[in-house]
Amino acid sequence: MIIVDTALKARAEADNPVRVGMIGAGFMGRGIANQIVNSVPGMELVAIFNRSVDGAKRAYTEAGIEDLRQVKTVADLEDSIAQGKYAVTDDAMLICQAEGIDAIIEVTGTVEFGAEVVLEAIAHRKHVILMNAELDGTIGPILKVHADRAGVILTASDGDQPGVQMNLYRFVNSIGLTPLLCGNIKGLQDPYRNPTTQEAFAKRWGQKAHMVTSFADGSKISFEQAIVANATGMSIAQRGMLGYNHKGHVDEMTGKYDVEQLQALGGIVDYVVGAQPGPGIFVFATHDDPKQQHYLNLYKLGEGPLYSFYTPYHLCHFEVPLSVARAVLFQDAVMAPLAGPRVDVVTTAKIDLKAGETLDGIGYYMSYGQCEKADVTQAQDLLPMGLAEGCRLKRDVAKDQVLTYEDVELPEGRLADKLRAEQNTYFASVKQPVAIS
């Protein structure tokens, strides 16, 4: 942050702001718009896409911007940017293609549409900041390959729990410890929640019921921890992660884990329900040097062998602009896959499913996501949760059973399926790295 704010201040003083386009103007997108417009000198949000243009307009007006242009062509958007105006559009590809935009923030939470947007942005040499763990956890590794070829940054964002974990992971690693666990703190985990059970909570906070459901049923945290694993080279201890319930502080949990097992796995990602400081994150790490162990004990981190580090909050949209600045100004990704997937999110039946039914989406009524080791996913031909929506069941599937590709017929012509196949082929012979050391 100390480096980023200084660099942004210099861009503001030079009247050369980082120019950003945003794809999606829902609850989180509106927060990002407000943050950039009112709190980030040296950065301008020059264009917003939303399927309903009124949603894009709302994001700007809530941020205090009233003078807007609705654009229909790249030329119109380029002209708007050149004149220092703000643009809204219902065509996401205009934002991906406009030369006057340095980076895009993808905030849709969709997989198929998100894949189309990211590939188009990469093709036009734009850095991409994802607030879309669902996309990242399904085909992030191959999208990273495309970004590398184009010479641009593809990254998850600061503020969301995966990015906060990665920032802490990098800090802990930088001071000479070896991170062995990246953890996420949850308040609730119930795989059978659905939009009906979560409707009241969603209305209270102005969110969509299916999005809130994806938090409650474990799908979201599975995607979040999968992308942390893919960025660190870590794994999981078991399908679904360990997911302890603990009502005390995360510092008290270091004794719950077998250090030798963690080391053998190259570290793991996990979560805990009910712990403090919620809703933060934590990293457990070791140090091999007895001299440094003595200092860590002096500094109140205990006697080891696992030392607990934590961040007591995650501030979501407040920190997203920092991710943009890191990518554009420093070519630094907050978090991106090291190589091929280490952990996938697999589709699990939330209810008894019947042949002939068509699966609904993430956070709905029919399925939830669980973390699984990527090699197991491949060996057992398991259906990725990010590709489940729209699949037609060929046979009955019992509640809590993990679905395979043999259980479903895929919709025809989806880009995400093609990218998933490309990802499988590309990384089939690539040796997977272990955790950063």
C-alpha cells in the first residue's frame, strides 16, 4: 500500500490517471465504482458495462457522477475517454477493445460470459482484475496462459479473502517462515441452504439470494480456497477440506494440524467455522531456525512448531483499486495460478436429482461445490462446479453424491467447456510446482 498510494499520487499529479473499465455493476460493482470515483486519486473509472444499462448508470450516480454517455461503438467510447467523460454500455466487448483503457475489473461472477470477456480483454492487451473466483477456480490456469502470451496481468483482487490470504502468505514467506496452511474464517457452513432460506438475509443487505446462498452452502469458499491453492501450490487434506468448528481464536488452532502431514502435502488450504477474528483469514507457518524460533516466542507467537498469523478483516471493494494499480503500475499480480490446477471445485448434489432435469447454477437449489484435488478430479472424471449450470442429467443422482461427466449432457458450444478441455490438455504433461519457499 505504501508503494501503491505513492505511485497513484504521482499519476494524479501528472494528470495521467490509470483508466479502468468495469464489467458488471451489481452490489459489489457499485461499491467499487464509489471507491474509485471518490477515494482513489490517480485512477479513473471511465466506463461501466451492465446487461441493463440502468444498472451501470446507477453505479455512477450512487458515486455522485451524473454526466454520463451511453456508447454503442468503440469509436464512441474512445471519444468519451478522450474528452474525460464517463460511459455506460450494454456491450462489454467495447470496454475490452477500447485502446484508452488500461485494465478491466471483472465483477460478474459468471463463468461462460466471464470467459468471453477475459479472453477479449487479453486479446486487446488489457490487464484483468478478477472478482470472480468461480471463473478463476474453473479455468483460471489456462486463462493465465493466454494472459502470459499477451504480456498482460491476470489477477485476483485485494480485499476479497483469497487475495488477503495471498498477501499474508507472501508476507510470512518474505520474513523467512514456511507457510503450511492458508485458512478462511466463516460464520456459517450448511450445504443445503438455498435461495429460499437465504432470501431474508439477501434482502437485508441488498444482495441477490443465490449469491448469498453460495456463501452459505460452501460453494463460494470452495472456489476461494481452490484459487489460493492454485496460486501457492498447496493442496487439501481431504475432499471438502477439514472445515473445523472452533469458537475461540485461530491462534488456538495450531495444535489441530499434523505438521508432517502438512509438509507432505506441500501445505494445505482450509477453513474454520465460528472462529475469531471473523471474518478474517489466517496463515500457519513453521521456522526451521532455533534462533528465530526463540525470537518468535519472545514476540508472543508461541513455541511452535506452527506459528499463527492472521488478518482480522477483509474489505472487499475498498481494496480492489489497489489490485488495479499493482497490475498496471508494477506488473504485480495479487494472486494468479502458478501453473495447472492443484485443487478443483466439484459438483455435489444438494438434493436427490432426477434424470432429465437441468442443473441450475451456483448458489441455487440443486447442487453445491466442494474442493477436490485436481488429480482426483481428472482420474474420476468429476464435473467441475463452474460448468454444471445448464447440464442435463442422464441418470438419477443421490443427495451428496459428486457428479461426473458421465452423469450429464453438456450444453453445446460453450467457450468455458472448450477452455477447460484446453486446460486439461495443456497441463497434462506439465510438472506441477509445490508451494513457494
